[in-house]
Amino acid sequence: MDGINHAMFPKVTFVNGAVAETNFHLYKFLKIKDAPSEIEVKFVDSEEAPTGLGEPALPPIAAALANAIFAATGKRLRKLPFAEQLG
């Protein structure tokens, strides 16, 4: 869910050198109602680095989401956050 959120929404803006999103009420997050009802996760056993099951999965989510959006809409998304390009 965190990976989907990072691909879709986060944007930090600066005004006069200061961050405009001063707290979480100004920083958009994925809401549970907008989350997929199911997410399929597969783990691949490996002795290769990196190990663990947490953060290594985060970066490829954006590419997988972009490919899913392309498959559904025919629109290629090449810049984060995706929500700005989807309107």
C-alpha cells in the first residue's frame, strides 16, 4: 500500500524555500476506500542480497502500477506522482 501511495500521490512543494505541506493534513495519502480490495504478494526464496521482505518491494510497485494502468487505459505514465497525469 505504501508503494502505491508513493507512486500516486506524494508531492512536496516549496514556497520561499520552506516546505508547504507542514503536516499530514496537507500531504495526500491513499485512503482505505481507494485501496485495491486484493493484493497478491509472492516471495522468491534467494540467498542473494538484498534480503528481507520489506523495503525491497517498494521501488518496483510504481512500475507495476504504471503497467497496470497502461493495460487498462492505453496511457503510459512516465512521471511521478501518477495522480497528476490521470486527472
